[in-house]
Amino acid sequence: MIKIVVGGQIDKQAIAELAKKIGGDSVSIEVKSDLDVAMAMKSGQYDYYIGACNTGGGGALAMAMALLGSDLCSTVSMPGSIKDESFMIEEIQKGKKAFGFTAQHAEVVVPILIREFIK
């Protein structure tokens, strides 16, 4: 089972519900504050982090960037711009563990990420 934690500044519960709906029994989903998310990821309690904010990289990834480093973080959408699926897959294959996006793009981004996480 893949352990995913949801943080970020907005729509945490909705993102968690969407991730669980897509991942089903293959995922365990928890919602936490950004500081708790980053510390839990750093200690290896979760496999992946997903979170949203208004910019995709600010509030969604700030704590993760600070504690995990930019090498493990990726912004997969920003206002008016969603990275393509191949970019997201490549980021996961590179070993990225924390993914930020705008809440408006959750319906596009979350299914791609969850599907790739559980492969």
C-alpha cells in the first residue's frame, strides 16, 4: 500500500477524497498541516506528498522544500499552466516525492499522480 499525505493551503480534504477515490485500497491517505507533512515525509512515514495552493509552488510546497530540499519537490501546475502527463511521470521516475499544484487543477493532476504512484 502506498502512503500519501495531503497538505498545502487549500482544499486538503477535497484533494484527499479525490486521491482515495482514485487509489482505492492501493493507497492510504492522511491530511496534515504543512509542517507536520514535511516532518513526516522527512522521517519516511509517507511515500508521497501532494498539496495545493493558489500558485502551485508557494504554500503547496514551501515547507516540503525547506525540509526535504528542492531535489524531492515538483510543481506540476501553476495558474493557467498544467505540466503535461509525461513531465509528471518523469518527475516521479526521478524520485520526486512532494508535488504541488493549484487547487483548480486537482481534477487533472491528482489522477495522473495517484495512478503513477501505485504502478
